[in-house]
Amino acid sequence: MLLEVEGLCVNYGHIEAIRDISFTVEEGSVVTLIGANGAGKTTTMKTLSGLRRVRAGRVVFDGNDITHLPPYERVKLGLSQSPEGRGIFPGMTVRENLDMGAYARKDKAGVAADLDRALGLFPRLQERIAQVAGTLSGGEQQMLAIGRALMARPRVVLLDEPSMGLAPKLIQQIFSIIKEINAQGTTVLLVEQNAAQALKAADEAYVLETGEIVRSGTGAQLAGDESVRAAYLGGDL
Amino acid sequence: MDLGALFGSFDSFLSFTIGGLVFGAIYALIALGYTMVYGVLQLINFAHSEVFMYGTFAVAWVFVFLHGTGSATWDLKQAAPTLLVALVAAMAMSAAIALLLERVAYRPLIKKNAPKLIILISAIGASFALSEAMGLRDRFAGWFGVDNKLANYVTPAKARDVYTNPVTIEPHGLFDIGGYTVTDVDLTIIVAALAMMIVLDQLVRRTRFGRGIRSVAQDPESAALMGVNATRVVQITFLIGGLAAGVAATLYMMKIGATKQSAGFLLGVKAFTAAVMGGIGNLRGALLGGLTLGVMENWGAAVFGNEWRDVVSFVLLVLILLVRPSGILGESLGKARA
């Protein structure tokens, strides 16, 4: 297993944000966490990147316990994230944002190759390369956030709500790019409110409800599950 | 407006302007420390004035060490080698104090996610502690059995008094601008301050490390996700502020030649004013704010009398903030464009 989460608990003050969460991400797969607002999806992602303190449980990455590793060390190990809300650096150019993605890397040739790869995936970013990122459209900012996460040459990339706030056509495009990223060999952990698309893309899926995992299975299994359909796919009324 | 009538003569207008630029350059260098730390942490480092003050003492001590306590008057050329040593010592001293502050007064509280107000109070406490420690330096020297000319240089028990550099640096005229003679000391101060500002500005804008600083300023969580070690960035931000304050301290001692344990206070407040005036968090704002403040208060002193100098600075601050609440340049370090 590339990533194993065992009994993870995270609190905000006295409030339990996630409770006893366990799941695994197999190398080369696409795994998704779906759930409503406030279910704990983003907290889980932030915790995996080391931005939230763990109260109990373990995070194991490629056999190493990284539960208490600082965020920047996790990036070096090969875990990068495109955060919820994109988190681009608004005052930097597109190019500088992409360079930031490779901040922890020393191999110049590899970084140059990955820059080409990211710009290949997102030709729009090439057109905007010298533009200040704060002036990009929402879709472009999302592309930049994903491209930037790939610049770390991660073994697993964490994508938190990549479709949020995007037009349906763009959502299609983002999901086909996620597939392509996975086909190029990067493991993907995807958090989505757009459950239908996410389940279609995922090998494995987990449903989060108020901080706990209530269901799991293959993407196809969950897409066919009655209660999941009712709660997250608008049912088939 | 008839400047000549206002200032007595046009030449004296020029002379007050250039005099103001000299002080403004020093304000700007100190303002840089306030602005850098604010840019990264959104906190005012109230102890930064002491970072500067320790630098001025380092300069005086180097002169005592290398020259002894007998007073002398040197011209700039004669003083240059000693000044260079003093510059290195002041930069090292100020940097060390800045790093100490970060480690003791800031990092533990930031780690615990303390509210900003608490951190601010911690900084004010650190400021008093540092200033009073310098006031007690003779006592300390006695405790540690240090019986050297440094400790006893000022009359014992009078350590709070002004500490005068044994070497007075006498300025020499270089050239005239409209009747005002620009001296070597003035020119050195302006050039050195500008050079330091330009180097730091380029460092922040062009280098990988500068990108790291800007990323933390713009979005600390995203920066962490990129593999930026925020603690290290904060540390280096304090370091840079300290180095700039060390340069300011050396230039200040060149010009004024004396310091005291409370020397940082008013200068610190002025530099902070300059930083806010230029747009806090903005490096170029610190430069512009420093120079503007220096020139304006000198003009104010010329027109209304020297006792109005500080009144003019702070009235100016209020006026500028009323018109432009985010300062002259406004944009923060975070949003500074490359």
C-alpha cells in the first residue's frame, strides 16, 4: 500500500472533526472520498499533508510512519496536494506558482521536464505563463493548482474539490485530466462533492459522514448503492 | 510656493532636504525589518527597535576595542577600516538579537497558535527586557568578572547615560548642490542604505528563497504544501531584518556618534511609522516611507522649529493614512509582483 490511514482522529478544539477514519490507497489507483459539506473530507486531506495535528491514529506512507512529520518533509517523500479553494499564490505569476510546486526539489532537469508535462496537460497555463495568478479565472486557477501539485513529482497527489465552482464543461475537462494524470503513473486521492463524477473516476471509494467512514467499495459498487444514490447522487426519483 | 521664503533661502531648503534624506535612509533600513516580519507573520515586531540599539553598541565597542577610549577625530577615510569591522560586528549583533527574539519571544507562541495580541505583548516584553539588559551592562560585566575597558568605558552606575563613540567622524564636503555641500558621510549613508535595500528587494523578488518568503506571506498553508519550511522562512525573515538594522546602526553611529540604552525607542517608532506610511508589508514602501518621513520631518523642523519635528512626522502619518489607509504603495510583500 502506498498510503494507509489507521484510526485517524482529528479535533478542532473540543469538536471532533474526524473520528477513527481508516482507509488505504493502493499505488497506481484513483481513490475518492465523497461526502457532504462538513463531513470531514478537507480535514482528512489537510491532516494527510501535515497541516492538522493528529489526536489519535496513524498515517503510513510507503511503509514509513509520517503521522507527525512536518508538511514540508511529506512533500519531499512524494505527497503533494492541490488544496480546497486552490490556494494559489495570487501575487505570483503562473510560472512562479509552478516553480513553487517544485520548491523542495533540486533536480533541475527533472523539474524542467515536469514543467513541460504540466503545461502539456494544461495548455491554457502556457498561454498565461507570465500573468499574475490572482487575475486568472476560477477554472484556470484550478488548473494551476493541479499543475503546481504535479510539479513536486508526487507519488500520490491529493486533489481537494478540484471541480468546485466550475462550469459543467470544465468539470468534464478536469476529470479527464485527472484520469490522464493517473495514466501517467501518479496515484490520485480525490475529495469531491461531485459524487457522480468522482465515483466514475475512482477505483476505490469511501463515503464520509460527520467525521466517520460509513461506506466503502469500488467506485462502481458505491455508484450502484441505494443509500449512496439517495444521499449523494440525487437519488433516481 | 516660495521655498526660499519658507526655509530662509533655497539653499537651506536643499540642505534640509538632503539632511532629511540621510535620516530617511536610516529609517528606511529599520523600517525594512518591521515590514518584512509583518509581511510574513502579520505581526509588528515591537522589539525591532532593540535589534537596532544593540547594533549601535556593537559599533561603539568595536571602536573602543580597536582604538581605545581616548577621544579622537578622524575623517571618513581614516575611519573606514574600523567602520567596516564595526559594520560586520553590528550586523552580527543585530542579527543575533533578531534571531534570539524569534526563538524566544515568537516561535513558542506561534507553535501554540497563540492569538496575535499575546505575541504582540510578548514582543513588547522582550523589547523592555533587551533595553534594560543593555542598561545594566556594567552590572552584568561585574557579575561575570569582566573587567575590561568596555564595561568601564562609561562612568560606572551611569550606564543609562549616553554612550559616546570615542572616535568622532568628521564629514568632508564632496560637492555642492545649489550651495549645499554634500559630505562624504551623508553620501555614504544614502548610498549604503540604498544598496542594502536594492539587494534585499532583489533577493525577495528573484531568488528561490525570496519566493519562499513571498509564498508564506501570501498563503502560509499553501506554502507548507509546496514544501516550504515556514519556521525557517520566519527565522530568515528576522535575520534579514536584523542585518538591515545592523547596517542602519552603523550608519547612525557614523552620523550621530553616540547611543544609549533607549536609543532604539524613538527611532523604532519613526521607522515603524515609515513602514506604515509606505504600506506595511511592502519592501519598496519601507524605502519610500523612510525617505519621505526623513525629508518631511526635517522640513517641518526647518519651518516650524526643531521642537516640531516629531509632531510633523506623526501628523503626516495620520494624514497619509486618512487618504490612503494602506499606505503610499499599499501592496503587501505578499502581493508584491515579480
